Amino acid sequence: MIINHPLLGPRDAAEFVYLGDASLMNRPEWKGEEASDEQTEKTLDAYHDYLYIRENKAGEHKELWYHEQGDRSWLIVTRNTITHGISKVELARDIAVANQAKGESKK
Amino acid sequence: MRYSALRVIKEALTGHKGWEPVWRSPEPKKHYDVIIVGGGGHGLATAHYLANQYGINNVAVLEKGWIGGGNVGRNTTIIRSNYLLPENEPFYEYSMKLWEGLEQDTNYNSMVSQRGILNLYHSDGQRDAFVRRGNGMLMAGSDAEILDQDGVRELYPFLDFENARFPIKGGLLHKRGGTVRHDAVAWGYARGADSKGVDIIQNCEVTGFDIKDGVCTGVKTTKGDIGANKIAVCVAGSSSRVMAQAGMNLPIESQVLQAFVTEGLKPVLPGVVTFGAGHFYVSQSDKGGLVFGGDLDGYNSYAQRGNLPVVEDVCEGGIAIMPAIGRVKLLRSWGGIMDMSMDGSPFIDRTHIKGLYFNGGWCYGGFKATPASGMCYAHLLATDTPHEFAKGFKLDRFRRGGMIDEKGVGAQPNLH
Ligand SMILES: Cc1cc2nc3c(=O)[nH]c(=O)nc-3n(C[C@H](O)[C@H](O)[C@H](O)COP(=O)(O)OP(=O)(O)OC[C@H]3O[C@@H](n4cnc5c(N)ncnc54)[C@H](O)[C@@H]3O)c2cc1C
């Protein structure tokens, strides 16, 4: 597989380390100091799902790849798990910053 | 029809006209006591033991393709009982004991060959880890023997002992481990189940579940709706796809594992050998081909084929311990979809939906588990209580902190 790095151009996937589903970027909020038992249970459920449960889609899949043998950037690759065809590659940083900005504007 | 030496002679003398199909091809009934989704090794073993051990034979196995076309017919056929953790090793030892009696039980030649497995070690630390593992195996009633370099030389004199980077210092020998003719396992179990009245229905894909008020009462299939009291899903690499139809997400990622076979050679390799410094394992099939494999490709995949970096890595591993195979030609390679779980261990459990059961998460080690998986799943279906050797294989174990992580690498499926 060839990953078209947004900064470095086409690179062999063997240069990268695969982490998994891009939803791993969306870590849930930890419970507050004064959380009730109910809130604690909820937080633990959210963490359980975040850490262990995967949609594991057949088809288009957004996933995290780390360019360890290159510029050490994290990429979000949109790849079809049935054909291995890659349709989009983005810098994870750009997405994280954009998400943060969205979160800030909501507050 | 029972198979026997006498029968073979009789058929030989009468022009082989008396052989019958190994199983029937019935049309599905409207309703069964138990429907098993997936006609792989585990599904067929479950049906066999349900009918033969638990007296439940109003059972259908629904297979979307043909039986034996999934991982049960794609793996490198290694069976072993050399796990470490107390939730795993008694289960795999039980499986080994069932393998030892399989051919008598199913009256089918599955070519169970206990030719021994040797895990090589290359450093003192690795030796110590193998001593610990060997003790764990002995405690569960399995067999284990630590060999020093001379011991390994006696068995496999042609290995590259003086390799500059990874000299071979010795190995952990598990004599009862070995190989089994993989698709004969599927056929033998199919025959065993069919002979007791189980319907094996091929080209019948499950496309949905009938679930109402938290109770599952049947499945939708490409051959129409079929009702059942209990529905047992057992679809290995397709686990997430099938369970999504019941609205469930699982602690599983599907990834591709490749395997390779060379041209046929004269007998060179008496047992199974694994490299301890890279990932490579090899045995020789009865046809003479070297059958080998290594790491997962390492990313989510539902394509039953992998990529070239793994081909290179696996072949390098092979050359590192067996330089003699350098000129052997590779004949074929293929891939299968692994249901990689978050701790590398499987699930045999009920779901929160009444009547719906799940068996999966076998990673790349489910072939050896086939008999015990079938027996434990049949036990669960028949009694609604977990089998004593499958108590740890629960779906909620991550929430309770009950992970069974042999490698200790955490929730990273491509590292298990
Ligand atoms: C290359 C490779 C090497 C391996 N080597 C080893 C080894 O040496 N030792 C070992 O112990 N294990 C090994 N394994 C793992 C082992 O093969 C699997 O863990 C095991 O076979 C999985 O169980 P199964 O036989 O029931 O799966 P499968 O044979 O895959 O059965 C699942 C079945 O479900 C069917 N199915 C899927 N969706 C549906 C649907 N919607 N409706 C109906 N049917 C459906 C599929 O068609 C398939 O036939 C290897 C696997 C691979 C790919």
C-alpha cells in the first residue's frame, strides 16, 4: 500500500506504524473529583467503549497511521478495508486543531 | 456408512461404487432448536458435539459459502497446548485431548499428526520465559521439555545455530503438538453432525436477526426466514459484520494473516519449528510443501489477501533459521481474516439479547481450539452455563478487569 503523505508525497505503508480506528483521538472526559457513583459508572462505561470496543467496519475506515520511519507525524488515512484502496490522507494535527476549535466555539 | 479398512478393501474390489456423499444437502426447515451461523471448524464442531454429546439434533448450520472455505481451510494447521495463563492453558489442553480422540469420535481420517513443536530461543531471557511457560503447561497437564543447543541439534541439525545476530541457544519442545489436515476437520465434523440429523445448509448467508423486546427468535437468510430457540453466531473474521446486524459492536478488529506454501520437497522437516527472534513458523505437509507463516499484516482488513512487506519479512525469518531453503520456490500464498480481540483471547458467551450467543475473537490461533471451542459452545447452548474450561471467555471481561492477555501488550490487536 502507498500512503500519499500530505507533506512528503507517496510513501510505502511499511514506513508507518498502524494504531487503529481514528476514533481513538476522541478520548472521553474523565470524571470530576466530586463525581457521584452514577457518574463514575458512566465514565467507566465510556472509557471501556473507547478503549475496547470497535466498529470494525467493512468498507471505508478512518484510521491512525504514525510515520515512524519518516517525519513522525500522525496521519488520518481513509482506507477501504475490503479493497485496501486509500481515498484520503490528512494530518491528524489539522483535524485535532479543527475539532478543538469546534469544541471551544460550543463553550 | 462407517469407514473402515474393510470398507476400503470392499470398495476397491467393487469399483468404488458404494461411497456416499459425506453429508446431505437439505433445504432449511421453518424452525430449529438451535441455529449455528457459520460453517467453519467451530460451527461444525459445535453442531457435532450438540448432537453427539448433548442430544440436541434439531440443529441447522448456516454457511454463506461452502463449509471449509473460511479460515478452517486457510490456516497453517498447527495444534498445540502451550499457552501460559490459567484461563487459557486448561482450555487448550482439553482441546489437545479432544484432538487425540477426534478420528475415533468422528470416524473420519483428519490426519492428526502429533509430530512435535519446537519453539526456538536465542537469549537467556527468552530461555527463562520458556521455562516459566513450560511449567505453566506442565501444571495444566500438558507436556513440555526444555532443550539446550545440543538437544536442538539432534532433532534439527540443519538449522543456523551460529547465526551472528540470533544464534540458536535451545528450544521449548512440546511433543504432543503437531498438525492436522485442516479441511478434513471441517468435513469430519460435518459428517459427525449430519449423521445425527443436523442440517448443514451451504450457500445460505445470514443477513439479519429477528429481535423483539430483547429476544432473538430467528434469522433472515438468503434462503428465507428461519426460526430458532437459540441462535449461535460463530463466524470468525466476520464477527463484527454479523453482530452489527444485532446492533452490537464488539471488542474485535478484523485483520489479515497470510500463509505460504513451497513446491513439494522430499521429507526434510519432521516437526513444527518456530523462530524466537522474528515471527516465522514452519512445518512440512504430507505432500512435501513447506507450509509457513508469520506476522499479521497489521491493519484492519476484510480483503482475504495481504501485502508484500509481510511476504518479505516472513521469508527473511525463514532464511534466518533455515538457510537451506534459500532456493526453494514459493508456490502459493493466501490470506484469511482474523477476528483479533483486544486481549488476544476468545469469547464463548451469551449476549445481552436473549437467545443470541456469540463465539469469536480467536485471533490467529483458533484452529487448535476447534474441538474445545465446539464442545464448550455446545455446553453453553445446551445448559446456559459456561463450560468449566471456558469460564474466562466472557464478553464483559474488559469492563471487569478480567483481561486474558498472554503477551501483555494491552488493547492493541495487531500486537497480539
Ligand atoms: C493464514 C492463517 C493461518 C492460521 N494458522 C493457524 C494455526 O497454525 N493454528 C491455529 O490454531 N490457528 C490458525 N489460524 C486461525 C484459525 O484458522 C481460525 O482462528 C479458525 O479457523 C476460526 O474458526 P472457524 O474455523 O470457525 O472459522 P471459519 O472457517 O472462517 O468459519 C467462519 C464461517 O462463517 C461463515 N460466515 C461469515 N458470515 C456469514 C453469514 N453472514 N452467514 C453465514 N455464514 C457466514 C464464513 O463463510 C465461514 O465459513 C490461522 C488463520 C489463518 C488465516
